[in-house]
Amino acid sequence: MTAVGTLSLTRPVRASLEFRDVGGQTHLMGQHTPHPFHITRPFRHVTDPQGMATLYLQSSSGGLYGDDDLGLTVRLGEGAAAHVTTQASTIVHDARDRAGAQQDVLLEVGPGGWLEYLPDPAILMTGARLNNRVSARLGEGARLIMADAQLSHDPGGDGRPFGRLDNVVAVTGPQGPLMLDRFGLEGADWLARTGGARCSGMVVAAGADEAGPAMLAAVDALPGLYAGLSVFPDRGLGLLRFLARDGVALSRALSAAWTAARVALTGASPHARRK
């Protein structure tokens, strides 16, 4: 994933998490989390789907840097259920004339599995360059609630945007591809392309398209947002995309969409995950 004509100074780092259902309870049965990856101990909430384990991803490096090359695989066995989130937003630092950070996430959900992959937004600092790819592979009857979001931040307030964002989100089901969303954008064009909104995000409900209308209704009630919904019943897919004026509105939208999806699918409101 390194850009043509550039040389990465960092050794690629690959992490993995494996969840399995054991007697109706999901357990973390395998983990490989080299620096800068770090995780919390899994825990549970009584309002979650049967046996669901919650796990927080953490970083020991303070964010993504100019030539980082990181990969994460989250794998769920048949019937397993997991909620994977982050402790906080990921800061993407100034690339400082280097190739830019590479981040590749692979989500594999076995038959009948349920994965909620809901990381906090990436904060694109002045000069940051990020090549981000999230790919999901779903087994028969699997469900996935997945978020992907970015926030443009100019801490000096002097009009110096991030460098570039290349973003890909792909979902594949048992019968083949379900969606492919990708874009590339220079930081200098961000505000013009978003109508002045500093934040962008999406929430995907795969294997659970019935959650789509509830997600849209939830975010439509929030200030500072412009949202749209695409539903593909033949693919079991609901895709909510939105622009937000600031990080507060973005965080509220992500939380509201997830909560609405959970209620639509289970009838129960999820327990808030403290950050």
C-alpha cells in the first residue's frame, strides 16, 4: 500500500483478534497485538445480544505517523458476537514529507456471527496523509454494524489543511460483493467538497438492512448534520452517510446511529460505552 516512488521507513505491523462462541458466550480466543496495538480485557453488558463481548482497541504510540503501515484483522467464528471500539479518536499526524500512514482493517464474520466495529473518528491533522482501507467478509446469516469517520483539524487555525485522504470501505457476502465505497481527496479541497463541514462519516448495517430507516430517523433529529440513507434489500444492506459541522455533532451521529440500529434489531437500547 506504499505510494509509488516513496520508501516506507517503518516495518509493517500486523495485529489480529479472534473471537469464538463457547457455550453461548463469546470469548477472545486468540490475539496478536504488537506495538503500537493494545487492547483491554473483554467485558459484557446485560442489554447486549446473547454472549456478546466488548473490547476496546488502544494505541501506545499516540496516533498514526508519516510512514506507519498498520494492519488489523478481527475474526469471529460461527455464532460469535463482539463489539469492538476504540478508547478514543485516532490522531493522524503531519506526514512531514513522508509517504503517509497506511491502515488496513479486515473484518471476518462467520456464519450467524454479529460484529459491531465502531472505532472513533480519525482526526486528520495539518499535513496528515492517510491511506485507509476497511474490508469486511460476511458468512451466511452474519450481521455487521460498522462505522468509518474522519475529522479535518487545523489546530493553528491558519488555513493549513491535512495533506490527503484515500479511503476504501468494502463489504463481501457469501454470494459475492455487496458494496464498495472509495474516494480520494486533497485536504485543500475538503471544505469545498463538503460545503464547509469539517467531518464526514458513514455507518453500514450489513445483513441488517431493516436498521437503515431507524438510523436515519435518529440522526435527522440531531443539529449540525446533513445525512442520507441508501437501502439495498436485495443485498441486506443499509448505508447511512453524513456530514457534520464539528466533532461533537459527528460523535453524536455515530452514537445515535448505532443505538438506533441496535434497537431496531433487538428491541433493546445498548449500554453506552464510556470513553
